[in-house]
Amino acid sequence: INRDTLLKAINIFEKGKKVDPYNADNFYMVSRAYLMLCNLEEKENMLSSVESNSLNAIKIDPYYAEAYQNLAYVYERRGKLEEAIKMNEKAFIANPTLTDLALLIYRYYEHHGKVENAFKLFDASVKLYPENKKLIALIGDLYLELDQPDKAIDYYNKVLEKDSQNLQAIVGIGMSLLRKNDLDGAFKKFQEGMLVDPLYPALHNGLGAYYLRKGDLKRAKQEFEQTLSLDSNNNMAKRILQQLKWKVYMKKIKVD
């Protein structure tokens, strides 16, 4: 979208604000258009327009998640990172299905050594919205990332109580069991997932990790290659296949 088109859109929604000053969408759309203008040529007056219109949208509708996200953008561009994360938190509270936003919040607190702040926010949301499977599974993923497999399994099981075929949770439990050195349990979990959807890339990553732990590099390589055939951008499969190639190369050098 070019500058002229955005200015025309702003003009239309400005008229809409005058016709219906209690419609939060009009204010939000103006703020969004100004935000897009910022991507073309950022100026302080444009950021101020994003801010003022987003604030007006929130006055009309305090649960307008996208308006809070616009404010987060403004404060981030101004270097006010604490204020930006507070706006992102308000956006998440307004719409806890925004798991990408939840992850962004987590990464911020991770960077500052305060992951407990993120988990406190997430757990409060889960209590209010216990059917939010995507968020619960994400919490499991984050605990697994922190090498706390028991906590991860607890959250994955909460997902499976609501959806017994949830592959994110099934694979997550399998990977958690690998961390606990329960290879047989992990393999059974991955096989359970294969019955649900054998074309799920993360399952093949899980099986690849299992075969690595078993010392079967040939089968591991096959599984990670299968991952890439299903998801050519899978970073885990790419990284491990590169490592396996290096091991084979070094082995050949030693033999020679």
C-alpha cells in the first residue's frame, strides 16, 4: 500500500469518526493507517496520531487488543520498552488466544531474567479461560525449554484432557520423557502421535531425537530428512542434519 492510498483511507475514517464518535473501529483504523505510514516514513507526528487514536479506541472499548498492540509499537519505537511490554500484556489479557503475543511477552521477561512474571500472567489467564489449549500447550513448551520436563508434562496433560489427539501436547510429552531419559515411554508417545497424523513434522523430529539417543544415526537422519520433506524451514531438523553430516565427515577423516 502506498502513501496516497493510506492518506485516502485516513480521510475516510476521519469522516467516520465525526459521523459515529462512539465507534472504536473508526479510531482503530485511523491509528492502523498511521502505523502503516510509519513503516514507509516514520515521523513523530505519525506516532502521535497512532497513539491518540489508539487511546480513543480503548476509551470506547477497553478490551480492544489490537489498539493496545498499536500503543506497544509506539512506545517501542520511542525506546520505552517497559511501557511497550505493559501494553502488550494488556493486549494479551484482552485476547489471551494471541499466543504469538504471549511468546513475545515471555521473551521480554526471559531477557530480563524474570520469566516468573510471564508465567504468573499466563496462569492467571488459564484460570479465567481453562479451554485455551493453545496457551496451555505453549506453557508446556516453555517449561520444556527451561528443562523442567515434569512441569511441562503437567501442562501437556491438561491439554490432552480436553483434546486427546492434540499433537503438540503428545509430541511435547514425548520430548519431555526423552529429557527424563525414559526412551521407551517417549517412543510410545511418538508412535501414539503417528496414529493421529504421520505427516506432522514435529513427530519426526521427536523420533529423530529418540534414534539419536539410541545411537542409531542412520534412522535419526531418515527422520530429520522426513521432517524437512514436510517442513522445509524446520530449524531443528536443519541444525541436527548439519551436525550429523559433520560427524560423518570427521569420521571419514579419522579413517583416512
